[in-house]
Amino acid sequence: MNSFSIGVDLGGTNLRIAAYTRASGLLETILLPTRLAAGRHAVVEDICSGVRKLLHTYSSQHYLAGIGIGTPGPLELPVGRLHSPPNLPGWDGFGLREEVESSLGMPVTVESDANVAALAECILGSGRTLGLSSLCMLTLGTGIGNGIILNGKIWHGVNGMAGEAGHVTIEPDGPACGCGSNGCLEMYASATAVRRIALDAAESGKAPAIAALAKRNPDFTTRDLSDLAEQGDPDAKRIFDGVGRALGIGIADLVNTLNLPLYVVGGGLANAWDLFSPALFAEVRHRSYVYRLTEPGRSVLNGGATNGTRIMSAELGADSGLLGACILPYTLNREKQGSALSS
Ligand SMILES: [Zn+2]
């Protein structure tokens, strides 16, 4: 009998619960709104009833490899407790893992959403395509999520809080960030930041096309803005140059620190890769001599391009968080097997 897993992608707006096999991918996905207003226990009950439904459907044909949950952080591990998550208001100090386990009566694995997205991109996306098992991923969304995968496993740090590169400093005296610092990367290169910068430009009176867009559609998206840039509007293009510049500064620091083979930019804003990547690469080349020494096609090192530093947009799209939650149990099983073999 083949195995299956269940993955839960808990977001501030949507809750997705899926059954998955390695041979067939996602078998069935349950999509629900995240009932934040009904309280966290109601959301846990929604998670558990979805999991029970999938267990009921698939347990007769497959055995369960495990249940993985991806959640917005900050998340303390291994206990699986949330600490003031900005996207889950009222959940401060909530022991998500304990609550779900006591309701289901079985163990679950909880991870931050950015970590599971990075895991999926490594094992099922660009990491698999390139034959690499380590990467650093930035997910550009409301904020900037970050996950670091080393040799096929999530790098957690001592408290489960590694991978907060969305909060590396780009401008010491820049705009105040929700984390308490100023001028963090996510103040320049998240979808939220791009909208804020565009609205500031519209209000300045010096960006007429952006002002017209904001007047026509006050809820304009980063996609609307990238359409404007692609049509040649210089003010919109400048905003994406700024996104690339900020990402390039942040990624140069990561390249200099980590020397990983692959850095991936994902999330909805990554659709504008062609607009912001020239400024990104110019900045990384300027600020990282590690990158200059290891850039594919230009590397002077032995091994050249095969051992180089690649920076690219993510292969997986909006399903990366859900897929990452689904494959989480398999990476844990492999860890157990590995330790059993080596001991
Ligand atoms: Zn910050």
C-alpha cells in the first residue's frame, strides 16, 4: 500500500487542506475561508474536520505518512506556538500544534509558511530542476517571507526562527516596520510596500499615470502597476527598479553570508521579475564579490557554472505553501530513516 500525506496551508484569508501522494501530487484540496472573527478554536476545528474528512476518504487505499501544517509566523519550534503573528490577530501565545494534536488525537508537524514554501520549491520546483538540495527563498507578499533549506531540510536555528531575511536592514533610517526596526527589506520589496510607494508617487503629483490608475481603481494591485510599467510608464518602471535594488542589496548580504547555490524569489510580486531583476542583478554584482566570483557563465572558479550562484524567480506558484505542508511529513521520515541508518 502506498502512503499519502495531508497538508494544511493556514493563511490570514484562506485555509486549504489537501491529501497528497508523491506519485500523483495533490489528490483533493478543501478550500475554506479562515474564520478569524469566529476565534482561533473555530479555525482549529475547521482544520481538524477537513483533515478527518480526507483521512476518511483516503485511509482505506493508502497509509498515512503524516500531517503537515504551514502557518504564518513568528512560530516557536518544536513546540509549535505562535508569537504575535501579524496575519493572525489574537493568536499571540497560541499553541497551534498542541491544539490540533489534542483535537485529532495524532501527531502533526507545524512549520512557518515561508519555510514550507521554500521546502516545496527545493524538492518540487527549481531545486529539483537544477538538481540542488539547498536554497534560500524570499516570498514577496503582504510582507516578505524567507526560508532556508540546507541539504533538503529546513534550517530552523535554535528557536525555529531562522529565515527572517525580510527584516534585514536596507535603509537604517527608512520607514518604520511592524517588527520594530526601520527600513527593512519588506518595506521596499513586498506587495504592500510597492502599493505604498506607488500611492506616495501618485500623491506627489509627479507620477501622472500612477495617479490616474489610483483614481480609476483605488484597490489597484502590483499587477496593475507592472502592466503600467510594461506599457513604458517611467514612474512605474522606477518603482520596480527600486524593488530590484532593495532585493539586490538583501540578496547580496545573503550570498556573502551563506554561499548557497540557489536564491529564489517567489510570491505574487515575482510575476514582475522581468521588470525588477535587471536592477537586482546590478546590485548583487556590485555588493557581493562572492557573487562576482561565482556567477554562472562568468565564474573563474573550478567547476564554473555547475557550482555557481543562481538567482531566479520561483518555479512553483500559489500552491507552494500547500505542497510544502504536504511534503513536510516525508522530509521528516527521511530524517528518521537517515538517523536510523547512520546509528
Ligand atoms: Zn522589519
